[in-house]
Amino acid sequence: MKEDCQKNFEKINEYLDGELAHDECRQIEQHLNDCPECQKCCDALKKTIDICRKSAQDRIPDDMRKRLRAKLRDCFGDRKTPVGQK
């Protein structure tokens, strides 16, 4: 990743959340217009955020929740080390 890409990408979450000053937004938008790779990453992030927001509103049926938890226990139940630790 180029230095300019890295610099702008570090602020992309704040940009998408509308938390940046107008000048910073304009700088990121200009970079996105000039850099197709960063534009693709930004678009993918926007879609991910949208999916998460929509799915947070949906309630998982209780029977599906129980089956999902059982499957997760089956997959991760044998672990000797807690997740995130080595």
C-alpha cells in the first residue's frame, strides 16, 4: 500500500461515519477518485457496514440461535487455549 493510500485509509472509518472535518473529507474523496484500489476497499467497507446495520435489526429465531451455538461449541469446544491467546 502506498504511503498516500495508508494515510487516507487510516481515516476511512471516521470518513464513513461523518466524523471528519470538511477539508479532510475532501482530501479523502479526491484520493478515492484518483485511486481505484482504495475506492474498491471503501466500497467494500460501506457494503459491510450496511450489512451489519441491517442484520443488527433482524432477530435470529430461537431454534436457529440454539443450533448455531451448538455448532460453534462443536467447532471450538476442544480448544485448550482461549481464543486470542497463544
